[in-house]
Amino acid sequence: MEALFGIALLIIPLWRICGRAGFPPALSLIAIVPLLGFLVVAGILAFSDWPAAKPSAADQGS
């Protein structure tokens, strides 16, 4: 039971972060893999360009 609580405590915030950053929220499920999974997701979020941060054509005014 504690393991499920721990997984939920990790996955739910990562799900929301991935979604708001423009990545598929299911990317957060990789973090279920012990230690390595969280490092992979953290690396993706830290070192890649966030799709949500890219300006759209409507933002450029043309």
C-alpha cells in the first residue's frame, strides 16, 4: 500500500508538469521504473526544448 502511495506522489505531479510543458503526460509513467526512470524523465524535462514554450504563429502577429 505504501508503494502505491509513493508512486502516486511521484506520478501525479510529473503528469501535470509534462502536460503543461507540452510533452505527452504519459511520459511521466516512465518514472515508475526505479531510479533510472525518474532520471530519464528529469533529463528530458531539463535538457530538451519545451513544446509549450515555442511561440505559435498567432503569437508572432502575422
